[in-house]
Amino acid sequence: MITRPWRGWIGTLLVAACLLANAPRPALAAQVPAGQLSAGRIQAAPTPMVSGNHLLDTRSGAVWIPHGVNWPSFEYACAQGWGYSRDSAGAATATAIASWKADTVRLPLNQDCWLGTNGSPAGPGATAAGYRAAVQSFVG
């Protein structure tokens, strides 16, 4: 039997994997100066492949070193009842992350908010479907 803490982590990882597998590939906005983002000018994100102890960009075969950020907010805001995420989760956030030259974003999620279990998401009018829609909107 899997204990409660492990079950939460496993569920979170499975949800994140499903989101990543089904989501459109995020654009590598770091290639374009902030403020000049347009759909025709953004390059696709690298699709990494492991080669020995390196990650390779399958588009070019060059070694790829991810430069990432952590964007916490979806993991705790909905459980605390003050929204699905931080108020600033939107286009301005994506532009800021692009200006930092990040090509990888860690986006922790809350399993209970995603599934609508254990009284989550908390707050008036909050639903699991609303939480999933907010995540999808942010991932874009």
C-alpha cells in the first residue's frame, strides 16, 4: 500500500507528465527580445534527447543546457482559498520569464485541486475544472 505522502507526489508527477505530453510545445521566447513576441517569430522549444551524460537538442544535435525557473503558485493558492494561482500568472509573467532567457519552467501543481478531492480547491466558486482551465491558460 502506498502511503499518503508518496501517493500525493506520484499523482502530482503523473498529472504533470500528462500535461506536458498533451500540451503544445512551449515556444522558446528567449530567442526574441521581450516586447517583440509574435507567433511568426518564436522558435519551437528544444526536444531533448539523452546522449551519455549530456542532453542534445534533437533539432540541431547540439548539446542543450536547460535554463529554467520555478513558478510556484498553482500548488498552494487554490488549497489556501485565495484563487487558483498567484494574481500575476498571465501574459506579463510569460514575458518576464522570456526576458530572463529561461527555456524550461517548473510548474508545480496541487493534486487535490486538480482532482477536486479533500475539499480542494478551497474558496467560493472554485472548482477542479476551473483549476485545470487556469493551468491550461497559463501553459498556453
